[in-house]
Amino acid sequence: MIPEIGHYALILALCVAVVQGSLPIYGAAVGNSMLMSVAKPAARGQFLLVLLAFCCLGYAFADKDFSVLYVASTSNSQLPLHYRLAAIWGAHEGSLLLWMFILSIWMVAVSFFSTHLPEAMRARILGVMGLVSVGFLLFMLTVSNPFERLIPAAIDGRDLNPLLQDPGMVIHPPMLYMGYVGFSVAFSFAIAALLGGTLDAAWARWSRPWTTVAWCFMTVGVAMGSGWAYYELGWGGWWFWDPVENASFMPWLAGTALMHSLAVTDKRGGFKAWSVLLAIMAFSLSLLGTFLVRSGVLTSVHAFATDPKRGLFILVFLAVVIGGSLILYAWRAPRVGLGGGFAIISREGMLLANNVLLVAALGSVLLGTLYPLFLDALDLGKISVGPPYFDTVFLPLMTPAIFLMGIGPLAQWKKASLPALALRLRWAFAVSMATAMTLPFALGQWTPLISLGLLLAIWILTTILVDLRERLVQAEGSSLGGRLAAMPRAYWGMVLAHCGVALFIVGVTMVKGFEVEQDLRMNVGETATIGGYTFRFDGIQEVKGPNYVAAQGTFHVSQDGRDVTVMYPEKRRYFVQNQTMTEAAIAPGLLRDLYVSLGEQLEGGAWSVRLYHKPFIDWIWGGCLVMALGGVLAVSDRRYRLAWRRKEAAVPAATQMARQTVS
Amino acid sequence: MLLVPSLATAYEAQPLAANPQVEARLKALAVELRCLVCQNQTLADSNAPLAEDLRREVREMIAKDMSDREIIDFLVARYGDFVLYRPPWKLTTTLLWVGPFLLLGVGATGLVFALRRRQKKLTDVTLSEEEHNRVAQLLSEGTNRP
Amino acid sequence: MNRFLIPFGLFVVVVGFLAVGLTLNPRELPSPLVGKAAPDFSLPQLHDPGKVISSNDLKGKVWLLNFWASWCGGCKEEHPVLIHLAQSGAVPIYGMDYKDQREEALTWLREWGNPYPVVAVDEAGRVGINYGVYGVPETYVIDKAGVIRYKQIGPLREDILEKKILPLVRELQNQ
């Protein structure tokens, strides 16, 4: 009964979505206020219906209802409750429902936080989001129904993949989807602006906070995916340039470029068409990611069970949404005005150079990901494109971008002087170079890459200090504290986010440069020392979990004779799918991670064991978290809080129509 | 567990591999090779039986003093370029390797051209605006004259 | 107006490739050995370990080399097709028992039938590596000169036999 209610709720949601996607947009085009006002209640209605459907599926999982095909294939009676619920998004159909649910959350958020927008704009934005949801609901109801029944019901379920039975599973997909789907808001803003012809700096100002919040979620989502792979997969890696990882990284790159380009459009009214194109690109890459994961077109450890019918549906949907947007862009964008002028050497110029670099990086990741497919489609052979390619290509593109990160904030708007900038930054550059060249020796090993990484990270930090000092000197106010407090949150957000990048670079440089790995055969009582830490193997015992049995090792860790910790790596066998899994033991720390992974039992009771010492690895994800916090701080800037609170009177639609658009 | 220390130092665990130097070379090679069974892992990390067999083959080739190039050629002759995670330089992969830098070049050029073009357009406009202002100024001066 | 259509143009190209991609199988690995000499082997026979079967013995005729194992599920699937083919006598199928135990292989053949005149034993999988085998079952069509002409990845099916393999075999036998 409950699954049928959920199914019916989705059908109703589709009807509401069709209404939401058509009436308000038409109403905005002809200036009919009543039609436009359909948008808000429609969005909220959709949210309630999808929420209902989501809860019905959750109930089916919680209740172990194996007469629902999806529940039977991804759950099991022995699966603990929290994983049963996380299994909602454990496979294709349910993850689509999660997508839809998160889309409805964003829709309802837009319906609440858009009171300061002109009515026509809001109607169009919600209308476009409605159209997107039509696509997803139709997809679910035709070829990917999570509520499909299994008659006769299974006695027990096939269980969730053991790799997914982990806290990361509970948080990573929702975070990631909040980002992916969040870019649909920026996309809808862009389409709404193109449809209405009101492409001015105000559009950029409205669009920015939504873009930034989506970007924050995306940052956390991607970072979590990487962190989860690190501790779950058991081989100590954290990024593999796997097609699905790339599918989440590309929208992030586009979103980062978009945030920076919106800064130009907001402040100086320039490059509106480019910002619109980036917004379309970011969401297009989200949709492309959805396609790549579910179509079977690329092999990936992440891919859902594939079905050519599903792949075709998504491809057609992709073609319609993105193709339509790009045609609209080609038609309307040329009419957009230019905005304020600026020199090539200026803050605007540097922000746009940042964009060029980020988009080139994005293009490279896309090229590398799709290239095997290109060659295969042209019958030119089968190749693999993996980490060696991406690492080789990505670094030269990102290095200039990081250098710009130091120069850009100091450059003046409109026109800046390169010699003057060099003068202001000479101290920062000297300190960065000197430290980067000498520090590796102190740390134990010098390679060009380690030096480069340290140079970039220290450059970011020193240039932030130079910029801060200059602003403090110029600021009004008596006390240092007063002047610091007077600086807008948007500035501190930028500082924090850029610091996050520096932390990230430090983490990557130190881990790649200084990590140590040892593959050992250990008998009980034997020790091994890496990175100054001594590991003693104290034996194996059998441990029972709710749906698995494990051989658990005990490793006592000490440093210079002092006890540090005890670590318990496991080798688990899950009953239902009879799969063996390695659960590595990690002792995280601010300056290093210790990582122990059990291999197999060898003759004589010994075990093969892999030990790692990974310095600064948590700075990788810590840096990402700081980046996201920077974004949150920027969004909490006064001007957004004031704008939201003020609830400016919406400009009547008829007046909007009359307004000329060329600025 | 209380361990009674022996007269010698506590037992040091031995490396898993028989020959660490060979193993180090194997690792350097295997990290760039693709496991053909679990196609999303490197040859170094995969536990598939074929991966173990291939690692054994590579070890034997290293012991026979074959160069890295020869070992890679051996594998490519049997499994094709698919087994390499670093795509080889070939006619068909030129676009792949050159592409990113081409993109950067095109983007940078495009940006410079776009900025120059808009400079010209705006200077054209501002000139006539300046003229407008001049005219307005002259007109206002005219009306202010007694 | 022209340059604003570039994003759309690029997109159309990408979608075209993705559409073609839906018809392809990214996991399948075609063999680089097609058209090249079949790697030599000289291995003990399954039913008579004292005797040796060598690829040189088979020069001068067209034959199929079928890699199989008793632990392989797909091999069970294709076995009836092989039995049928052996009964028709169109082309001899030689078996290569890949990374298997002798007893289990013999039992398996007794239970499911033996379409092979001779079965070679590749216990360590080295011959498999030389042939570029990455999963069983895999089947090669080898001509009179000892050159590999076709590789079938995965279980053989009647339709593939009819459409691709038997016509090729007939052509090679007439050379």
C-alpha cells in the first residue's frame, strides 16, 4: 500500500511539474500576473509530493518490504537501520528519487528566498526548474521506477554492497547531489535572464549567493567522496581520476569559474553573456555526470547497473535541455550589452584569465574522460586514459591560476599597472621562493614538485597578508580590531577560501612528496618502523558484526618508546553477498595519518600487512572544508542579508516588459 | 598481551617481497598499468588472479634485466594500448596530449581579442558621449551668459 | 551571431559521440593479435599428461582454440554450442584448460561432454597471457599458416557461429 502511495505521489508531482514548467513561463512572456503566481505554490506542492514519495520509499526500506523490487535488490534483513535508509540512494532508481527530492528542496528554497526578485524573473526561474523536474520525474516513472513491485516477494534482499555500508554512504551522496542540483538554480537564473532579456548586473547580484551555496555543497561533496575512497577502499589512494570522480569535479571547476565571473558581472556589469554560458555549462556538466554514471558508456567503479534504454532517455533529456539552452543562448546573448570597460591588466582581466585557465582545465578533464570513447566510436582502437595523463596535464594549467590568485585581489578594478603590482608583491614572492627552495631540505627530501607545491601554497598565504595589510592601512577606523571588523564578510570569505586552497596544496604536496609505504609479512610479536612510528603486530581475533564476520588485527603503535595508539584493521566477510572486504585502520592526526591494511593470511600464521605513513593528508580535506566555509562566510555578507530582509517591492511585470535591455 | 623482549631487539618484520629492489621497480611500472579484469584498478592494487599472474610475469622480466620499455612492449603486444594508463604518443592520441594546451592558447587568445574588441567599441561610444557632454556644457554656458 | 553558436556546435559533436557510445561496450578488449602469428605453445595433454600437444602440430589446418576452465560459469553456457559444433565436424576445436585442476577438469568434461580432440593444460596461465586472454571463455580462429584470424570474447553463441565464425572458417579452409 505504502509503495503505491509513493508511486502515486510521483505521478501527481509530474502533473504539478508540468503545470509549473509551463504556466509561469508563458505568464511571464505575456505579462499575466495570475499565471505567474502559479509558480510558488506549484514548487511547494511538488516539494510536499516528492517528500511523501521519498518517505514512502524510506518506509519500505525501514519495514524490510521485499515485495518492492528496489528494496529487495539493495537491502537485507540483517542490514542495520541506518544503512537500510542510506540504501534508498544505494542504486540507480533510488538515487534518482534523491536527485528529485533535492531538486524540490532547492525549488522550495527559491520560492521562499526570492521575494526581492521581480515577479517575472521568479516565475521564469521556478518554471525552468519545473521543466527540469518534469524530465526527471518522467524518467523515473517510465524506466526507473523505485516503487516497482516484485511478485512474489523475495524472502530476503540481496543486500547493500558492503563497500557502501559505511557512514560515508549516509552523507556523501546527499551532499554531492545538493551541489549538482544546486547548480540548476544558477542555470535557471541564467535561462530566466535569457528568456526575459533582463540580463543586467542585478541578475548577477541575485544569482551569486545561490551559486556560492551550491558550490559550497559541491566542494564538501567531492571532498567527502575523496575522503571516503581513502578510508574505505583500503589502498590509501584518495583520487583516481575515475570517470565518475571527474564527472563531479568538472561541475565544480565550472562553478568556481562561474563564481569568479559573476564577481566581474556584478561589480562592473561586464561579461554577462560569458557568465550565462558558464551557468549553463555548470549544470550541463551535472547532467552529463548523471548520464556518464548510468549509461554504461564508460567503465567506472562507481557506475550504477546500466541499461541502454536508460542511457538513451538521459541522453535525449540532456540533448533537449542543454541543446535548447545553448540555442537560446546563441539567439539572445548577442543582444546583451557590454557593461563597463576595463584594461587587459586589471582585476577584471585577471578574474577572466582565471576563468580561461579553469575552463581549459575543465576541458582537459572532459577530453581525457571522453577520449577513449571518441577513439572507440571512430574505430581507432581502445586506449585508457588514467592518472598519469591527468596529473601531467592538470598541474601546468592550475599553476598559473594559483599565481593569479595572489595577484588578482591586489589589482585595481578597471586598470592596473603590472610594474606597480610587481613592486607591491616583491616581498611576498621573495619569501615564497626562499622558503620553497629551502624547506624541503629541512623536511628531508627535495624534488622540483615539492618545491613548486610549497611555493604555490606559501605564495597564496603571503599575498593574502600583503593584501590585508594594504587594506588595513587604507581603511578608516581607529583601532586595528575596528578596521578588521569593518571589512566586509565577502572579503573574509575570499580570504578563507583561498587559504583553504593553500592548505589543500600543502596536503597534496606533502603526501605525494613524503609518504612512506611498506609491504610486510608480519608474525605475531614482530615490529616495523616507518616515519618514526613503530608498529607491533599483536595478533588476530575473530569479531562478529551485524551482517559480517571479521578477522581483526591488533597493532600497537609507539613513537620513541611512548605509546601512541592501538589500531584494529579488519578483513570482513559479509554473509549475504559472500564478499570479502578490507577495512583499513587509520589513526588520523593533524600532521600525519597512520594507515594499516591487512592483506591475507600466509603460511605459519603470518599475515601480509601494508603500513603507511602519510604526512599532512588530512589537510587535503581540511583545506576543502575551509574553502567551503569561506563560501558560507561570503554568502552571509551584509548586502545579501539586507536584500533578503528588506523584501523589496516586486516590480510589476508590465513595467518589466517595457524596459529596454541594452545597457 | 605482554611481550617478553628477547635478548636481541624485538623481531623486525620482513618485507613481503623476496627482492625489494625488483618489487620497487614492479611497483613503479604497475602503477601505470591497468588491470584488465577489475578495469578500474591499477595492476599494482588489483587482487584479481590475472593481475597476480601479470605481476609475476613482470617480476620475471625485471629479473631477466629487461628494460621498462621492453616490458611495456611485451604487455602492449598482448593486450593493446588499453593496458596503459598513460596513453602512448601516437597519431590518434595527438589531440589528447596537445588538446589542453591548445585549449589554453585558444582561450587566452580569445580573451585578449574580446577585451581589445570591447575596448574599441567602448572608446567609440565614450567619444561621442564626451562630445555630448561638451555640447551640453557649451549650451549651459550659453544660457548662463548674461 | 556566429561565434555564439560555437558552444551549441561543440555540444552537438559531443552528443553524437555519446550516442554512438551507447552502442559500444567499453569493457570489451579486442585483441591486438588478430592478423598475427598465434603464439607457440607446447603443453601436456589433459587426458594423457605424458604426451605433449604443440601448436606446430596443428599447422596446415584451420582450427579453433577454446580457453575454458571448470570453475568458469560462461563456459557452461557455451558448452552445448561447442558440442554441437564438434558433432557437425565443420572445424576441430582444441581446448586449453586455463588455470584449472586436472581432476576437476576431467570430471567437468565427463559430466558435460567433450567436444575437443585434445585438451592442452595451461596450469600457470602463461600461454593465456601470451594469447592476451583476460577472462574465460575466449575462442580463437587460427588458419593453416598458424595466424590468428578472429577472437571471440565471452561465450560462443549459435548466431555468432553462424554469422561470423563458420563463414570465416569455410573461407580459410578453401585457401
